[in-house]
Amino acid sequence: MISNQILQNTIAGLKGISRVDFAIVDIEGNDVATTVEEEKGYVSAVADFVKSPADSQEVSKYQFFKIYDEQMIEYVLVAIGSSEDVYMIGKMAAFQIQSLLIAYKERFDKDNFIKNLLLDNLLLVDIYNRSKKLHIATEAKRVAIIVESDQNKEKNLVELLGGNLSQAGRDFVTAVDENNVIVVKELTEGDTSDEIEKTAKVILEMLEKEGALKVHVAYGNVVNEIKEVSRSYKEAKMALDVGKIFFSDRSIIAYSELGIGRLIYQLPIPLCKMFIREIFGTKSPDDFDDETIMTIHKFFENSLNVSETSRQLFIHRNTLVYRLDKLQKSTGLDLRVFEDAITFKIALMVVKYMKYMESFEY
């Protein structure tokens, strides 16, 4: 709902324009916002005004106006002054606050709807009924983008991103927990994956300007109906987690780029340990020295090309062959053979995944 601070700022602005003092009180006569702290003469008359059938009323030097929320009285606006001008100004101020209340309520309802949509808390019939009521298009291309930053708890990133990214009635920015902010972006027919990547870069640059040191942005696949938005969100969530494991050098990652890492991430740890024992026995890739690890990674980077790998490592071709032979004797896998190279590559990724998961146990 609308905050007391927003109401205070509103009547302060109205006073600055009209030079008329205002107070907003609840139905029990308690001040919610006021421009005159010392003025309390209106309090005793509020209860009687609330009970009356009138929408506005003049009592002494005060003009009273009812402000409704779904036909229920939410606030009473008091304009201080008994002239006709004060009455007209008060009536316009009441209309302004009423409109503000409706706008914020709709914004709250939309935010609540998007949160429940992302978390799969809605039945299919509810999704379409509430979308229609909130004037949200049900058939539109959308993508879920998750933003994780070390600034999440220090600053209100929902308001920051919402103010800079959202298009009226089309994009939504919300948070379902204290760690992540989710952007549900609507795309046009001509938009491609490049447009999503561009939005992710804008978010990254925006947060870096705000002083964020660690920012991760991940996004799912594009969906065509609002009921599928939760799937895009789940994909983005997986991309965020998998990206930290296998693409730690990247700040932006897409679900479509996860490759085999997505499959490894879904493996149970006992199965991973069994696989590593079958490949390496009692050993582990962690047991290899730095020189061997660097050689393996560079060999994979160069698509198993011996000549190019030895050139980039600044070693003789025969030296590289010697290292590969030594590794073959130790593990039984010859990285120059495609099938063995794939097995070794997967094993390295499984070990990396296991180490990442083990870090959460402590």
C-alpha cells in the first residue's frame, strides 16, 4: 500500500502550490501526514464526519473530504481554511490523493500477482482472470532476468531497476527473496536474443555505477504466454547457479548457453562421487600439479591440437606429448583420443560441481 512518507510528500507539494495547509488522518482521527504539527483542532470532528453520509463537510475553519479504498473510507483529508477557494483546493487535493491511492494499489496488486506467478502459486484459471483484471497481456513474448548483487541489501534495487527499465504496463521488476531481483521483460516481435543481452548489459553497467562489486545477471528462454513466465524464471535461476560453477569469469549468462553444465548440475552428489571413483580410482583431478592442470585446460581450449597447444605453452611439441603420455599412464585416459577427452572433460566439470556444492555444507 501507499506509504505515509508518500502521503506526506504529496500534501507538502500541494501546500507549496496552493499555500493551503492539509492533514491526512485515519478514520480514528490519528494523523497520517500533516503540514501543521501544532494544529489539532480537527481531530474531534473526524469521527462524526466518518459516520455521516456526506463525502465532504465544512466544520469551523476546516474542510473535510473522504478518501475511499474500494468503497470503504481509508482516510480523511482536512484542508484548513473556510473560504470557497480552500474548499475547491481541498476537493482537488482529495481527488489527487484518491488517484494516488488507486495507482499504488494497482501497482501493489500487480507486484503481488507477478510474485505468485513466478513461484507457481496460481491456478491456470486464476492467472488469466487476474491478468485480465490487472490489464496485463496474456499473449506476449517475455523473458525472466535474475539480478544478484552485493548491493541488494544496501539499496532498493527493485525501485532502481524499475525506474530505469520498466515500460508502463509491460515490464515488471520484483523480488521474491532478499538475494535476487527479477525483471520480467516484455519483448516485441522484432526483438532477438541480442536485445535481451543488451538489457542485461544495461543492468550490469547500472549497478556497477552504483558501486556494486559483484553482479551476476542470468536469464531464461523467451516464452510466448504469461502462464509460461515461471518456466523462464526457473531457467534463469538455474543459469545463475550453473553460471557461478562453470562460467565464474562471466557476469552475464543465458540458460541456452549452459550446455552440459546444466545436466551435471542436476546430478545427485553420490552419483558424481561414484563416477569420479570409476575414472580416477582413489585419485582426484585435484591431485594433479598446476603444470598438468594448465596443460589439460590449454589442450581442451585448442580443440586437442598438439601443435597449437605447445606453441601457446611455449614448450616443444615432444614435451607436450610427454606430459600427455604421463597423464595417460596415471589415469588410463589418452586426451588425444576424442572419447577419452570427453570423459576427462566431464570428470573435471563434475569435480568442480562437487566442490561448489560442498562449499554450502560449511
